[in-house]
Amino acid sequence: MSDEVSILFMPSGLRGRVQIGTSVLQAAQRLGVDLESICGGQGKCRKCQVLPQEGDFPKHGIISRLEHLSEFTETERHHQAKNRLKEGRRLGCNARILGDLVIDVPEESQHHAHHISKAVTAYDIQVQPALRLYTVTLPEPDMHSPLSDKRRLQQALVQDFDLPTLDCEMSQIRLIQKALEKSGRCITAAVYQHQQIIGIWPGEKKKAYGLAVDLGSTTIAAQLCDLDSGEVIATADTMNPQIRFGEDLMSRVSYVMMNEGGDVALTTVVREAFNLLAKRAAKSAGIALDEILDMTVVANPIMHHLFLGIDPTPLGTAPFTLATDQTTVVRAADLDIYLHPESRICILPCIAGHIGADTAGMILAERPDLAEEYVLLVDVGTNAEIVLGNRNRLLAASSPTGPAFEGAQISAGQRAAPGAIERVRIDPETLEPKFRVIGCEVWSDDPEFAQKSANVGVSGICGSGIIEVIAEMFLAGIIDQDGVIGLVEGKDSSRVALDGRTYSYLLYEGDKTLRVTQNDVRAIQLGKAALHAGTRLLFDRMGITKVDRIGFAGAFGSHIDVKYAMVLGLIPDCKLENVGSVGNAAGTGARIALLNMPSRIEIGEILPKVEKIETALEPKFQDYFIEAMALPHKVDKYEELSKVVKIPPPKPKAESDRANGSKRKSRRRRRRV
């Protein structure tokens, strides 16, 4: 039996092998995992609480069991007895590793919160919410007019506000008479969609609030809004806790297929995250949870189904059938979301099996259906959503880019967090790099870098960083058009060195060594080729060869340098001044739907007209994919990009072979002698 076992930390995705008997805290420290401890591992501060996972994780090749940790120590039992150690959690400094494990690090145990970049995007919204408050004063009861108080309320709303005769939830009917007694017959009713009374308060209530939530496969971001003014009064975000079951969507579907009750587990953790975000946002704004009366949600199809408690497995195999493609409105309490007892949740409609309500939100925010020019919208995540078109026609597709753009599947990769390299430049003459990390504003060649980055360190490379370093390696000649790392002719640098049977580039050497390997480059090539091929299919269907404007959406799109995205061929050629970030367009779409009721109707009318392209079924996808593996592309010349960036010409094949294979060939010959 080996003395080493595998351990995977979530949500960072950092993993490695450690000796049996190593404490969880020691393993975290060795792997660069952000796990707080301020008592020197003595079990006093309780900051290093972790949550071990039970289950099979085939994506990671790990079978995690609770018994793969040592038994509870006296220190842990003491904290449990005092309710200082939450149920299911262990102290990282006390728990010792006995077998393969997946460990979840709760956000409160992280010294630095993850750098979630779904910031609020400014947008001019005409405020016409689905939920409105109406205050009326009812006449005193009269023996000669024996109307119920519910009936008097209905009539007052008709007379004073020209509303139709409204239904009223039974839970609120029970409150009417008590509210009237407290307030001298003055009462406030919350009316949803001009159809139903869902809230009752004595006297005049002036404010009601709503949440707009972007439920992503990696992050969940919420915006708390004043439903009267439309102002965003608080935001909250968190990593999607489903990550522990699989980084990409298909891994989560596989988990559901292979584990009985897996769908319930995935649904439960994501709803718990919603409750956590609602509490944080309400606390930040200084309001009560029961003042939140409306919520809108956008999500990809699998997240959409799991949130609603719908089995996602039909979305894992052809023909990828949705359970519903219509706007869904439910009581929050029916989804175990604890706000006001009658709060409503409106989930925007999905478009197709791989094109979700997040794409609907992006369309609602950017309105390509109103544009004269051709607009390309791209939201890059584990799946990339692509929308192309103008006022005459809209096309949509999804491409399986994988999690590499978020730092996963990269040897030194990590999710965006303090200490992650996010910007890179390489001197084309010396091949020496400089970089910047999240949490530190100065570059690594600055004399003050060591001091100013000491608090965050250098822990890995996040998505924007891996894009920039590979693009810079290509521009410096370290990588050829085919994505092969090799020695640079005439450049004597120790940065490029043999790494097994291939070459790698040394980006950083300090407490830990960060290299960009050939496998890292391949992972990015595979992701970008899938995205480019999907875009090319939409171009073909639209009958165009170029686009007028490109918008990058989502957290990744907000931080990526569009020049480097184009250098890699992540997006088609376009004038750089016409390429930019559109922010968290899906989240903006959710906010628009929250604050403007007509937009919910409007998006329901737009989506049936969107033509869906299933990339997996298109015969040309594979050909386009192979062409797009090259940097920036095998066929497209990228004439606009060439005006601002000197793109290295393709190396003749013989020269490339000599540069990259001569040493390996000579070594193989010596071994055969």
C-alpha cells in the first residue's frame, strides 16, 4: 500500500498527494490552499474548519470517505459540545488524512475570499416591477353593508388604483383583520403581477425589495434592489458549492447518474447558497429577509433544472430535452428559499438543451435583436454561450469549452483569488516574464513587489493569466502556430527547458514553482477551438464572414484583455476598438426582469424566434475545430489584429521539427545504441 494519498480541495480545485497522517491544515499549506489558522494549528481559534465530502468523484479519480480522516479529537469534541464546530465539519489542524479525500473549505474559513468578478453593470432600466405596494384605508364595518374585509380591500384597490379584482393568498387573508385593528383601518397590500395579493401589513409600508440572481456553474451572484427606485442597495456572491461534485456541468450530470440521491444533494447545496446570499445581502442593506418579495433567476439549463428540483439527466444525452422552455414562477418557500412566506421566484426561460436562461438574460441586457450591425455576444465559462445576429435574425449556440479558462485543468491553475497571477508580459528579447497577481497592484519587476505582495503571495495562475501568458509566449516565439513549446532560435534562456518529453516555460520560481506546460497549452487550445468552431458555424448559418461588434460577457469576459483573446483566436478577427466587455450581462438581464415586468413578457416573445444551432450535430464542426487549434487560426488571416500586433509567421515544418525535436531524437538514438 502506498504511503501517499490524493486530496482535492474545493472550491479552489487545488489538489496533490500527501503522506498518510498529514493534517488537513498541513496539506492545505503545502498545496497553497487558502485555509485560515491564527493559533498555529493548536485547535484554539477554530478558523480552519473544513467539510469532508462523502462520495465518488470519477472526474477527479477520487473516492472520498469520512473514515479517510482520523477520529474526532478531544479538542474537536469540546468545540462541538459548545456549538463552536458546525455539524459535519472538522478542524483542519486536528484531522489527519488516512485516505483519498475531497475537502470543501467554507468561505468563512478562507483568509482571502475568492475574487468573484460579477460586478453590477450600470444600466438604465424603466422601473415597472412585478411586485408593487398599495396603501388603502378601508371603511369601518357596517351592519347595513355586510361585506368581508377581504372584499372591502379588493374594492378599495379597484377604486383607488384601477386594479382588477385580485385573488389573495390564504396566508395573507388571515392577516387582514389583525392588520386593520392595529392601524385604524389603514393597510398596505403587496400585489404581484396585478393578479394576486401576496403580502399584508398594517399602516403604510413604503419599501419592498427584490433579488436578481445569476446562478452560474462556478459562481452565484445576487443583486438586492429597491423595487420602488430600482437602486441596487447590496450585492453578494459566492462560489457555487456544487463544484465539489464536478467542475463542469457534464461531471455534475454524471454524478447524478452514478449516485443515488445525487440530484437531491446538488439541489440542496445550491438552494442553501441562495439562502446564504439572501441573508448576506439583507444584512448588508440593513433590511429584514421578509421584506424581499420578488426574485428573478438566470441560469444555464442544468443549473436551471437542479435549482427547480428537476432531474437534469435528459440534458446529458441527445437530444438534450428540456423539461420546460417557458418562464417559471414559483413560491420561494416551495424551493426552500426563506424570504417573505409568499415571495415569488421568476426563473427566465431556457432556449434549448445547452442554451439557458443566462443566454436569455444576456439577450435582454444587450438587445442584439435591435441592432442594425452584426453583433457577436460571447459568455465564456465551462460552456460558452454564443449569440450572433441583428434586428433581422438571431442565432444562438453553446460550445463545450471546459473549465481551463477558469484555471482548472492547468498544472499551476487556480480559480481567481488573491495571489493568482492575472496579468503577464514576456520580453521578446530576453524571454523574461513579469506579472501581476490579484490583490497587489504592482508588477513583479517592481522593487516593492515582494513587500506589497507578501500578504497574498504567488499561488497559481487564474483564467485571464493563462490566456495572457500563452499569448505572450506565442508572440515571443516560445510557442509556434501549432501550439508547440520549443527553444527560441538565437535566444539563450533557461526559462524554456525540457520537461519530460516536451518543453515547458518557467513563469515563477519562489515558494512554489509555476510552469506553463505543453499540456496547459493544449487545454487552452481545445477550449478556444471549440468556441471558435461554434462561432464559425453561426457565421455560416448567417451567411457572413465577419462581424461588426463583439461583446465579452461574464466574469471571465470582464477581466480578459481582448487583444490577447484575439491573439489566441478565442474570437474571430474584428477591429479591436469594436471589441469589449459587456460586464455580467446575464446578471443585468436578471435585474432588468426584476425591475421591469414588461421585459419578462418581451423576452418570452423574443426567444421562440432565436434559431438554435446544436454544434455537436453539425458536420463541419470537427473541421472548423481542427483549423481553430492553430494560433490564432490555421486559415483566417486576422487582418485587423495584424494592424496592431505583429503575429509571428508560421514556422516551416522542418525548422519546427529541428527546434523542438532534435534533442529528444538524439537522446532516443543514444538509448537505442
